[in-house]
Amino acid sequence: MPIIAPSGTLGSHFSDLPKRLASAALMICLALWTLFEGDWIFDIFWCVCGVLIHWEWQRMVSQEGVKHRVLIGTLSLSVAALLVRFHLVDLSLLSLISGAGVLAALAPHGQRLWQGSGVLYAGALIIAVFVLRHSILDGFESIVWLFALVWGTDVMAYIGGRIIGGPKLWPRVSPSKTWSGFITGITSGAILGVVVLLLLSSSTLSITSVFLLGLCTCAVAQGGDLFESSLKRHFGIKDSSHLIPGHGGFMDRLDGFLTAAVFAALVGSLIAGVAAAAHGIVAW
């Protein structure tokens, strides 16, 4: 969700809020339901999200031959999801790299990097989320923590940016984002993350460490939003698709969560190993 600088009257600031809230509420309910159900329902949900992100990426890059590219990418992503589901992360990465290589080889000159990297971008979400959720310890808690961080950052960045306004964060990439929204968002998200882990985790927590990790993860999430904004600016589009009213597409909605999940999975794996990545970020 973007950090939008205020303009006009206070009423106009929130004119699009009902539609955004309705869409966000539906996505949140689906994400929470699949998380609580767990197992294959959770996996299928996030695999579908990854496939839709890849579809949006390929449409954004080029409309020519998009069906074939989406089919190849879907196959690569599905195999990768199945492999990481059974903790075969190395083979899962190999599946993504293979899919990206095939797409790059089939792409016309000048588009090889763009068409191939879509599989890696979408696959990064699937692998990171699966690694955390299927960790031998604290898998559930780690995903709730990520939700709290990213959703808390999104909501408070939106509110802070619209009410406080002020200097722009990076006008060349995203003219509407403000420093006030960024600071309000990441601070609020990190605090909410601490609260969630205090309520859910049975491990002994270092509140300072968890807060700092949360702050970094929230900042990475905002970086993911900026990255996706730069992509859309490069290809001259406003939204990655129109699948989610008020938010655009799945890339628009999950850009920050994707980068936050990848960052968290990497940090957790470095601390506790891939098999216990969630424990590495929850109980350090």
C-alpha cells in the first residue's frame, strides 16, 4: 500500500479509503484463514499468489507470447513450491533458475533479463513463505509476525503520509511517498511486531533485538514497494493489474510483503539454519 502525500481537503485524502479497506479486509481474511488452516491450503494460496505475480510481471514486460511465458513460469513455480514444501530448498531454487533460463533463452534480444527474472521474483515469495511457515519451530508465529509488520507499516504509512505530509521520500521513483509516512509506518510496524511475538511466542525474547529486526524488515518492505514502483515507472504503467480493487494487482499488494519475507527467511536461516529459519527470527 503506498505512502501518499496529502493534497486537497481532509475529506479528499480518504475518498478512496472504503474501497481500499474492503479489498484489504478480504485479502487479510484469506491470508489469516489459510494460515490457521495450514498445510496444503496455506501452500496452495501462496503458490497461487506467486503464479499471479508472475502473470502480472510478464504482462508488464510484454504482451507478445505472454501465455507461453506464463505457462512455463507456472510450471517452474509449481515444481519449486512442491520441492520446498518437502524442505528441498536447493532443488527448489534450481527449478526457479531453470525456468528463468528457459524464458530468457526464448525471449527476444533486450528482454531476456526482464522475462527471465519474473520467475525468480515470484518464486522468491513462495520459497521464503514456505521456508518460514514449515520451519520446525515457530513457523506460525513467524508468519503472524510478518503480517503484523507489513500490515502495520502499510496502514500507518498511509495515515501518516496523508495527515502529516512533508518532504517526499524519493520523488523520482514515487512522487507521492513521504518521509513522514515512511518513518511512521516502519516504527509502528516494528512495535506491532514486538507486541505480536510477546503474545504468541513461548520463547524468551530480547525486545530490543526483535524491535530492531522488525524495524529493518519494515524498511526492507518499503524498499520492495519502491522497487515495484520503479518497475511500473520503467514500463509506463500505473498498476500491475486490476485484480484487487483499490490496490491494483498482486504485485502492488504483495511487493512489500515479498521483500520482507525474503529478508526474514534469509536472516532466520543465517541464525538458525534453513530448517529452523522461523525460530531464528522469533527467538534470537
